[in-house]
Amino acid sequence: MIAFIMINTSAGAEEEVFDQLQKMEGVLEAHLVYGVYDIIVKAEIEEAKDKEKEGIVERIRQLKKVQSTMTLVVLKSH
């Protein structure tokens, strides 16, 4: 499944978080943006079948300078 994850970082930490995201498994694209969010990520996510397995969203949220995230799971694409 595909999801878009919008990320807010600590002030001035956008580039640092962006660099960390590029190395993260499951991240398909990462974009620094202007606006309400600092970074938008397109990621491959797995359905939450195995509760013990940490997913991409959890790994992103654990990055030190990530303040908040909003995740949109894609229902249908064209």
C-alpha cells in the first residue's frame, strides 16, 4: 500500500530529517516543501497485520527532530 506522510520538523532541522528519510527503507520519495508541512514523503506501507513489526510511520515519528506527522493512506490511484 502507498501512503503520503506529511512531516513537521523542529525549526531548522528540515534538511537533517530529509537526509535521514532518504536512507530509510520504505521511503519511495521525499520532498522538502513550503507551507504547513516541511516534508512530504511517499512511502510503501504494510497492512497492520503483525502488531510487533514496526512500520515506516513509527520509524519516521521516532526520528529526533520530527515534531508531528499526518498520514494519508492511498485508497485508489490513477
